[in-house]
Amino acid sequence: MTAEEESETAERGFTLGASSGSADEESGTAKMPKIDFSTFVISLGTSALHHMGIVNDPEQGETPQKNLALARQTIDTLEMLSEKTRGNLGEQEAKLMDSLLFELRMRFVEVRK
């Protein structure tokens, strides 16, 4: 993810691996960020990175075991989503999708070596 995309994401109150709200006193759960297309796509991208062993689980703090089949499936899901939404995304959303897919594909190739 580029610095510009990270900045845009942070402006919406969402940071990967961190909750963006205070704990709800009744249920004891953290408030989650509002889900929009960008946060959904970033979530899938983070999942793919996790399955590649690149992103640690924030709760466990350990390097996850690689599961390249799940990483590939998540990337394929993003590719399908990109195809199905082509022409229906805003400029920023389309740019995010393209750059995220590019980054994930490159990392996947590196991890497979």
C-alpha cells in the first residue's frame, strides 16, 4: 500500500492492526470503523499478506505460518471483485484496487521463491 493510500485510510479512522474506537462498556467490544469499499478491500489485502506470512497477527504478535493457497485465493477474490466492479468505482477506489492487486501479486511472487 502506498503512503497516499495509508493516509487516506487513516483519515477515515482505520489503521491496520489497531482498533479505531473506544470499548463499548456494555458488550466489551471495540467499535469498528465504518465499512466502505476501501476498508473492505484493504481488509482482504491484509488477509492475503497474513497468509503469505508477511503480516503478523496483531493479537498473537507471532509470524503466521504461510498458507499460499489461501493467499492465492484471497488475491483471486480481489481480482474477481475488480473485474465485477470495473466502471462502477470512483477514481480513488479504482486506484486503490489496482495498486493493492499489483502489490499483492509482487509479494506473492517473492514469497514463492
